[in-house]
Amino acid sequence: MKAVRIFECGDTSVLEYGDYPMQEVGPADLLVRVLASLVSRWDVLYRGGTWRKIHKEYPGRRMFALPMQLRRDCVGVVGAVGAAVRHFKAGDHVVGLPHPENPNCPSTADLPGCRPAA
């Protein structure tokens, strides 16, 4: 898959665009074909290392471990679902705002409150 990743904090010269291996779909995962994504202010803060200087403790959001992939917020279509996923199926349109390091953001798509986008 094509992605922009950072392996260290810094100016825009640390952005590395390239081909990276696709991860396997785990039992509680969705594989999403991304149709659109964005660079958010969080991406800019993380990339520059400003996050660590400004936000020592921020409720519900911690710094991603490096390397990290930018442009995580996205919309797309589910291509595959893990065996334990019950609320999504291939072909569903979804909006993703993932932050796996956030204890308040579930890492599984199989929750009663999670539904495909209308």
C-alpha cells in the first residue's frame, strides 16, 4: 500500500512516501479501501514533535509510537472483515477516525455503537 510515514519528528523533510506491506486483517479488524483521507492538525503536531512539547498529558490522546502513518482519518469502503466483526460487511461505506493509542477509542469495530456510514 502507498502511505506517508514518519520515522522521526522534524520538518517536512522527515515525511517518507512509499510502498509498505499490507497488514493482515485480524479477528476484530476491518480492511478499508480508502477513497479519501486528510492531514489533520494532529498529524502536523506529531510530525513536528510539537505534540511532545505542548501536550504532556492530554485526556484521551497520547502520542503515536514511531514510526507512524499520517492521514489516518479517512472515508472508504470495507473490503474485508475479521471473523469476530458483526456490525460491518464487505461493501459498507465507513468513516474512520482511528487512534489506537487512545484508551477511549475502541480498537475493535465490533461494538454496538459502531455502524456503517449512512
